[in-house]
Amino acid sequence: MHAAAGLATAVAAVELVPRSIERVEIWILALSLVAGSLVSVAIGRSSRWLGRRLSRKSMRGTTVGAYVAIGLDLLSDGLMTGSGAAVEASLGMLLAMSQIIGNLPGGFAIAANFRTASIPRVQRLIMLSFYPFLPPLGAALGYLALRGSGDITVGIALAVLAGLLLTATVEEIVPEADESGAPRRISSPAFAGGFALLLLMSAYL
């Protein structure tokens, strides 16, 4: 999880923000980053609200909340990838690869959460089968939304995505990663390793 957090931070710092700087004024970039942060907060609150609404006696509310949160995260990841692809094909590919790597911990976590909640195997498989369709759906929406857009629109969109990604990393991924009590001698280098991995992907792939 710490490596995924480092990778997500690098996506925002190395790819999204610099590309936004090329297209918009700094004050627009700053406002867009804050807007992205607010979007991230809204997504987090929405997932928790849906978790409470969908909770049933046979399934813990926290489990449903985690399921919905992962789904929203996958959809937003798809939106980010599609938006990046509309700007430049190589950016879309880089974002897709980083999201695949970054989402692996979340996939393992939700699968383990389902087993801990004693959800029947068939029901687990049915619920998890919806996940693969969410990123392509988000990618299509993001691509169509930004395809052919001007520099200002693209710059704002990239900055919003950066703000969303940074806030989600600080507020969601890092606290969840710290819950397990991983020693700093492992977690801190893992965070730096994730950041370095994105740098290498950006430079050589």
C-alpha cells in the first residue's frame, strides 16, 4: 500500500502537474488542484454514505462501504486514464500501467475483507465480477469528455485529477497502509520505491 501511495503521488507530481503548467496559469492550476481535492472528498463521503445505505444484516456495513469505495476508485481511475489518453496516448498508457500496479493492493484487500465477513464464495465472485467493467467505462467517458478540447480545458482537467489523486493518497491510501503497523524501515522505502518506479516508467517506457 505504501508503494502504491508513492506511485500515485509521483503520477500527480511528475506527469499531471507539469503537463498542466504547460497549458494554464499558475493561479488556475492552484484553484483546479483544490477543486480536485474537493472532488476526492466528495467521492469518499459518497462511498461511505452508500455503504451505510446498502448495509444489510447479512453483510457488515464496513464491507459494503469498502466494496463501493473500491468501485468508485476504479471508475475514477478509468476517468483519469481516459482523460490522459485524450491528451496524449503515451500519458494514457502510463496512467493505465500505474493504476494497474496501484490497484493490486486494493484488490487483495477487498477480497480478504469479503472472506473475513464470511460472504459465500459465489456471492463474492458475482460482486467482484463487476469491477473489470468499471475502468473501461470510466476511460471511455474521460476520453470522450476531453477529446479535442483546448489547452485551458485540458490543463484544468489534469490539475483536477492531480488534486483528486493527491488527496485520495493522503487521506485514504496512507492511513489504510499505516493501520497494519508496518515498520518504517519497510514502509518508507516502499513509498520511495513506488515514486521511483513511476519515474522510471515515465522516462523509459
